[in-house]
Amino acid sequence: MMAASVLALVLSLLLAIACWSHEPAGIGCHLHSFNVTIKRDPGGSCHSTHTLQACVGYCESSAFPSKYSVLRASGFKHNITSVSQCCAISKMQKVKVQLRCGGSRPETMELFTAKACQCDMCRLSRY
Ligand SMILES: *[C@@H]1O[C@H](CO)[C@@H](O)[C@H](O)[C@H]1NC(C)=O
Ligand SMILES: *[C@@H]1O[C@H](CO)[C@@H](O)[C@H](O)[C@H]1NC(C)=O
């Protein structure tokens, strides 16, 4: 009786963890692995692939009818007030990778990878 209820508790905890770990795919802003291939020569015979992390997901945005003070100050043009956030990288880390090309000595390069994500101000430009 006792053992059965402990087992049931453990099972329901495990199920809760399993469900929780599936949830991030849809909601929120989370770390996401992707592979990059680094080529050193134009022919591409010397290359290596590394797994890095990005932040991917969903953050809240909203649009409200503007407050009357905003309406009046803008001559009734600014009639919608929008707020939005983007999935952003809150912590980055440098990783050193080695690229070995033929007989030459290995070359070390530094790449950036995401360590933590959060919904934050949108930065629209990529470059
Ligand atoms: C990245 O590459 C590794 C090894 O080749 C592979 O197992 C993994 O599935 C790849 N990951 C992604 C996100 O493509
Ligand atoms: C809100 O303002 C824009 C111009 O600033 C106007 O074109 C639009 O019709 C307005 N919307 C409403 C619902 O009045």
C-alpha cells in the first residue's frame, strides 16, 4: 500500500518532468543547437563542423489603443501603442575550436555560442 503510493508519486513526478521538457519547443525563448561548418580554403577540403547554441522561440507582443494623452499629443495619429520583445541572447560564451588542415599545425579559432536566453528588446539589424 505504502510502496504503491510512493511508486505512483515517483511516476507522476517523472511524467511531469517529461511533459515539462517537451514544452519548450512551443512556448518561450530557449537555447537551440545548430551546426556550423567552417571552411578555411576555397575548395572546402579543409573544414570542420561545430555545434553551437542560439536562442529561438516566442516572446510576448501586444497592441493597445493609445491612451488619450498620447492620442492628443500626436494629433490623433498615434492611435495604436505596440510593445514587443524578441527572443534574445542574454549570455554569450567564447569557445575555442581547432581546425586541422593537412600537415600544417592546427589553427585555433574563437566562436561565440549562447549560454542563456531571455525575452528582451528587439535588435532588428543582423550586421
Ligand atoms: C549536428 O551534428 C551532429 C554530428 O554530426 C549531429 O549528430 C547533430 O544531429 C547535428 N545537429 C543539428 C542540430 O543539426
Ligand atoms: C489610426 O491612424 C492612422 C494614421 O495615423 C489611420 O490611417 C488609421 O485609420 C487610424 N485607425 C483608426 C481605427 O482610426
